[in-house]
Amino acid sequence: MKAETWFKHPAGILISSAGATLLWGSALPVIKISYGHFHIDSKDVFGEWVFAGYRFALAGLILILLAMLTGQTRSPGRKPLSMPRLARLGFIQTFLQYLVLYAGLSYSSGIEGSILVGSTSLFQILSARLLDKSEGLNPAKWMGLLLGFLGILVMGFAQQGVQFHFGIGAVLLLASAAFGGFGNVLFRKESVSESVMALTGKQMLAGGLGLLAIGAVRSGIAPFSFDAKGWLLLIYLSVLSAAGFALWNTVMKYNAVGKVSLYLFLIPVFGVLLSAVLLDERVSAWIGLSLGLVVAGIVIVNRSGQAGNQKRIVKKGVERSL
């Protein structure tokens, strides 16, 4: 089965999107473990930027190497992306998104982070609408977004109670979601020039080096002592970042943005569930309702898309018969 056929098939979309969000969700508890191992304080934003820089730069190198080994360096018959456009993509999708994310998390609670980062789905759909007029916002998509947000609210408030303060942390987290959503859509537009694997690797390497450079201003270029466990944690986070972004960017390349964006609501849900396994954190029984709401939103959006496709097919058939 060709890659395009798989990533356009309903099963391929489901497995690939859920796989990407599961990988990203697993990053949440592993990052906590890593911070504890490397003694990175929650307020040490520069140290977090350095660690993120190592993580994304290594992830980018992994994908670039795989693209070279498999011969997937560019799309046939097309020129590779120019350096300014590549730098712009890495600046938005990796550098800016994670620069403000880690800064925002240092001023916010976990529930605020989960709720506001979950708004990436909305920003992704709005960005697609701005860059591609064919991406509409129908009632089914709004209903799916509403159910997704409700799922995150139920999960967050059940875990920590109603504690939400809109301050500088919330502004930074919203900015991170906006950069993430726009960066995903921008990647979709730019991926016509190069293979997803190669382009993902290049933009992650560029963004990772940027994070490393700005974090090193205060923390230095090598503030951590790496032992075997430290290397394993860094390698795991790098591999999951590489795999997660490669999967998600490929799904985005071959599908309408509004059809797949709601899967991003699964990230905090998976994060909570995996935190319970890896960190022995408490999980509320409401997590089932949260997951159910998110899944319901995804089903509503995808069913509306299938109904729309069937109507277009019938309409074309009628036009041909006339």
C-alpha cells in the first residue's frame, strides 16, 4: 500500500493520528522524569530551553539520516525548499511554539496548560481557513471542537479542581497553541517541495538549534551531566518527537485540516493516563467521560466529512447523466 493511500484511508488516519498523539502524550510524564533526573527546576526556563534544544536537534538529525538512507530527500520533479522558507518553518513550528510553551508552563498550572494547549486544534483549523479557502468551518466542526474542549475541561477540573487564572502564563500558552496550529498548516503547504521525513527533520533541527542557542545564554551550552539513564531519556524523547511529528505531518499533508485536527485533543488525555502509569499520579474516574467527549467530537467531524463526500459524488453523477 502506498503512503498516500494509507494516510487517506480511515483506518490509516485513525491509527496514525492516535499514534502521534499517544507519542506526544507520553512526552509529558517522561519530561517530568527527565527534569527530576537532570535537576531542572520548573522555573528554570533557560535550562528547559537547552534540554528542548538537544531533544529537537537530535530528533531532526534522526529524521534527516533516515530520509537519506531511504532516499526520501525530496519530492520528484520539485526543487527543495529554499533556506529562508525552511528557516521560517522551523522558526514557527518548533522554535516559537516551544519557546513560549515552556515559558508559559513556568507561570501556569498543569490544568491551564492542558486546556490552553488543547486550543491548538482551533488555531490549526482557523489557520487552514486563512491559507486555504476550501477549508470551511461547518456546524459539525464547531460541535466537534466544543466536545473536544469539554473533554479537556472535564479531565482538568476532575484532576485538579476549578483553578484557572488568566495571566501571562495563559497568554504564552495561547501563543504556543497559535504557533503550533499555524506551523502545522504551514508545513502542509510547504511539504509539496520535499518529503515529509526530510522536511520535518530539517525544520526540527533548525528550531532545536535555535532553542539551544537562546537557552545557552543563561544556562550554558552543556549544563547537564549525562549518565546512561540521562542518555536513554533524551534519546527516547528525541525518537518520540521525530516519530510523532513525522506521522502527524504526513497525516496533515494528505487530509483536510478540519478532518484530523480534533485528534490533538487526545494529547492531554493520553498524558494524564500515562502519568498515572509512569509517575503513579492519581487519575479521576471522570477521565472516561473526557475521552468519550473527545472521541465523540472526532466521530462527528469525520462522519460529516463522509456525508459531504457522498453528496459531492452523487452531485457529480447527476451532472454527468444530464
